[in-house]
Amino acid sequence: MTYEEYSALAMDVSDRICYIADFVTHDLLYINRNGQKLFGLPDGSPQGKCYQILHGRDSVCPFCTNGFLFPGRFYTWEFYNRKLSRHFSIRDTLIEHNGKKLRLELCVDITDHKREEMKLNSRLSLEKTLTHCIYTLAGEKNDRHALEGLLSIVGAYYNAQRVYLFEFHEAKGTMDNICEWCRAGVPREIDKLQGVPLHYAARWIKRFETDGIIVINPLKDGRAWNFMAYQDAEQQGIHTLMAVPLLAGKKIIGFLGVDNPVANVEATSLLRALPFFVQDHLEKLRLLSNLEDMSYVDKLTGLYNRNKYMVALEALKDEPSSPVGILFADINGLKAVNDTYSHEFGDGLIKRAAGILHELFPSDVFRIGGDEFVVLSRGTTRQVFEDKVKELYRLKKTEPDLSLAVGSAWSEDSRDIARLRAEAEELMYQEKERHHLARRSNMQEYCADRAMALQKDITSGCFVVYLQPQISLRDGKLIGAEALVRRKDADGNLIFPSRLVRSYERYGIVRHLDLFVLETACAYLAQFKQKGCSLPISVNLSHVTLREEQIVETIKKLCAKYGVSPSSLCLEVTELIKNIGENQLEDLVLRLRSEGFSISLSNFGSEFSSLALVGIDFSEIKLAKTLLRQISKFSDQRTIERLFDICRLVNHAKILAEGIESEEQKNLLIEHQCLYGQGYLFSRAIPVDDFLQMYDEHNKSSRIILTPQKN
């Protein structure tokens, strides 16, 4: 066997592919057994051109390497054979035999290795892209730009035409395209895809629930899954698409879509991974939006607040000049309303005022203070603005309890806003002053009418005076009573007239009620005297009544009228008594004490527990019910002791607690040497006859039967 035969034998058993072709004619002269098997050739000399047999081409391969070949040197390269769908590592060289130039090629199949390398590169590319997406969402300061940046990365990875986000609005039954990226030259569709009926996505949602992803290629095969009409998709040039759902828990709330992807189409891992980060980012956007709403929206009225008003004013500086109207509105007398009828009633007036303004200026109203509103109407003609102002005057007349002072101004130039604000606010204050002048002129007549009405109610028996027993906490003995006034409603039910009392104080007519209670208490004391009862009665007097110049003489005359000793009366005042002035208060208390009356500082702790009253010669300090409830919650004994020490600073006055409702409260008071009290634990306020019956039982048992009563 010749050397050449040995060589051919070796090549036939090699796992490589080896062939020889004519360098000039490209005739395939030899191919080893492995090559014959791979290309499906019969044994023997091949018949045909190398480019025909090996590549299925009709002419010389454009990638032929003959131009790079030289004798004694190998040219190495890699090639993907489309006929075989295989990757090869190739070594070519030029040999000469019998005066002929021949091409010798040795090939190794590296398809498996190449596929693993491609998978690795694809995985690395995927991880790099996903990381880029995450950093884009986290690193971009502008959240909207971050979302758009993410979509652009997805678009580049899949070499797509368009990438978009849809969000479902279940309550509205619609969905919106909330963000979109388009390749250069591709028209935007986001404006056309707002408020799309949600039922169009029903099939998509079912597919998401079963498969977790939609991959449609070509689109006609998945026509049933397209929420758009197929013709619309065709007009947009959409042939293939991919989509994944956005989830909140297990609920589908939207989707991320990719139109016409042409690269990495099988790499769906990126799309599957993104919804978590996108949904997290959308939640962040919603949270920021809610926080912005909270910082810009008034909770009570739902209108914009002062923060938003200042932002709107700043925005005017950067906008082109345009017409602007501004209106200030203020509720007259809101503080008096709150003091008289409660803050809840006042809040109702604020909401009614807000409603009127919002009806006329739906998106331009700001509540900038407790009772003050501003309308900033941009781009409005003078006629339209002034017509709305006229309508405001008409509407506010339909609200009998609501008094609004209004001032407005308009200009063609929004850069003139500072002057307009000053002008409108000044006009509002002028109207407010006219309101107060008119109100003051009518006040005297109004107060006289209210006083006559109150006196009529007193005379007709609308008010009754009940007595609440006062008890010695240690032994349960009856030590006195507090006179409490009640008003009868139309059905004969008794109500606490605390709000009415504040109203009577405001209009200076509370004296009629105070003196009625005081005279009734004197009559009760006369009745006590006949029964042989020597218990004192406490009577509440308003600081307004105690300001009267002859009040001491008036009280003395009532006592004389019923033959009552001043020592039988304890006159209760609240911390508001300090409003009459320190010197006048000291003088008043001194005069009353010198006449034999006891003076009690009532409701101590409900206001400010003012130490300015410590030096006044009170006979008694009466702890407020609200303070007692707070004391019951304290765990620090030293704090409680300090509170009682403050009370004892007042000339060692007797300490009495009101509003005792439990045995625990009673025992706590005894522990801290507060030995007197009243409250529902012992008895509620009762008619005088019931009180005298209690007194008789007290005489028999020398003790009050302590039966807790419901509040």
C-alpha cells in the first residue's frame, strides 16, 4: 500500500470532514467517509462542484477562501452551513499534485459548542438588559422618564417597533395606554388608545391566566387574542407581538406589550421578569401621586389647599401672558358660629361655601385658610368671569345661615397678578367691614329680642333646675348638691343647654338664666329649711353675669327674699372668670367671701388650669370630669400627686371631683386625699323632691346607697 493510500485510509476513519477540490474549476475530487455520510453522498469519487455539493449553490460561493490560501500554510475560520444547519471550525490550505493546484479543507463540527456559547451570550445579554432596566427605573429622577427609558431598552433588546404599557380601570370598565416607546419613524398610538373598553381584553386576560404570556407570530394566527380590530393592527403594520400581564397579587391590572419583535424572540425571560419591577414602579408613582394629592388637597372640602395655590401662582410666572380673574371669599362670623353652635356646624358652613364656589369655578378654587377661599381663573374672558361672580352673589343669598364676603378683580395680563390679588383682597375686606357695621347696628335690637324670648321661655316653664348630690367619698354621707339647669324640648324630654348657654353669653343675656337658677336654688334652700335640712347648694354663674356692677347686691337681695343665709350658697365659676381681669376678680371674690358666700373654681382642668388663679381666695376647687378621666389613665404616681399638689396651692381649698363614674376613680381620689365628689356613680341630677327623699333616707342610714348609674 502506498503512502497516499495510507493517508486516504486515515482520513476515512477520522471524525473530521476532509475534502479536496480543484482550486481553479472547483470540481470536488475527494471527500472522506465522514463527509460522505454527513452530506448523504454515495461511496466513490464525488461528481460535481464543491459549491453545489457542499452548499447547494449554483455558482461559486461569495465567501470562498481561495484568495487566502498558500502552500504550507493553513487559513482557519468558522462558518455556519445553512444547508446542514451546522456550525464548523475550518482549516484550509493550498496543495500541489501532478502540477495541479488543489484546495484541501479540514472541518470540525462545533455546533453543540456554538449553541452553548450562544445560549451563554444570550443569557448574559438578558441579565445585562434586565439589570439596565432595573437601574433605569431606580436611577432616573423623573419617574415618567424612567418608565419611558425602560420601554426603550426593551424595544432595543427585541429590535421591536413599539413597546407600551396598558393599565386597567375596573371601576370605569376601561383601560388606558399609559406609556409608549416607538422606534424612529414609527407613529405613536398612545393618544388613540385611551378609554378602550375593558371587555376587548377579555380573551387576552384568559390567555394570561393560563399561559402567563402571549406570543403571536404571525398576528393572523392569534387574531382572536387581539383587543384591537385586526384591520387596525394591519394598518399599523403589526405582524407579530408579545405581551405579559401586570399583576397586583394574583389580579391582572394591565399588561406590557411589544409590537413586531425581530430579535431574541425566543428569549421571553426578560418579558416575564419585567412586570414585577414595572408594577413596583407604578405603585411608587401612585403613592407619590397620593402624597401629592394629600399635600395639595384640603381634606374637609376636597378643594385645592394653600400649597397648591402657591404652586399655581408660581406657575403663572413661567407661563405666557393670558387673561386671569381672581376672587377672594371669606365666611363672616365663623368663629362665633363655632363657639355658639359647635365646630361641626361651622364645618358644614365651610363645605357649603366650598360647594357654591366649586359649582361656578370647578377647577380653580383653593381653600387657603380656615374660612378663606381664593378663585384663580386663568384664560377666562372678563364677561364670563364677571357673570360667574354675579351668579355667586345670587347663590349665596339662597343660603340663610351662610354669609360670604367677596372681592374680585380681572386683567388681560396674568403678569399683573400681584396687583389683582391686593385689589380683590381689599374689596373683600371692605365688604366684610360693611357686614360687621350692619351687624353691629342690628345687634342691640337682636339681643333685646333674644332676651325677651329667653325670659318668655323661663316664665313658661321651659327650664327646670335639678339637684345632683355631692358625697363624702370615704363614708358616703350626703354633704350638699349642685343646681343644674335643664331645658324641656317639644316632647317634654330634658336636654343639656350648654350650647344655648354659650349663645346667651355671646349676646350678653345669660344673666336671665343665671338669676333664674340662683333664685330657684334659694327657693330650694327655703324648702330645705322647712324640712330641717341644712345642706348647701352650689350654683353656676357665668363670668358675663359676674361682670355686672351690682351683682353682689343682686345675689344678696335674692337670699334675703327667701330668708336664705349666704353660707348656704356656693357660687361656682369656671376658669373663664379670669377674663374679667385679675384685680377685678380679686375684688369680686373678696366681697363675696366677706358676705359669707363660698366660691368654687369649677371645671378645673378643662381649659388651661391657669396658675394665675392660684392666688385667688377660692373656697373649693372642683376637678373637671375630663381631667378625672385623664388622671385615671396615668401610670406615673408622681404625676398624679403633682396635679393634686397644684390644686392644694389654692389656699388649701377643699377639693371636689365631678363626673365620678367608677369605683376605681373613687378609690384613686381617696388615695390622693380628694375626699368629696359627685357623679353618676352616686346619682345623676334629680328633681328637688327626689333629693329630699334621698336626704330622709340619709338621715335613717347616715349613708348614701351607692348604686352605679348609666351615663
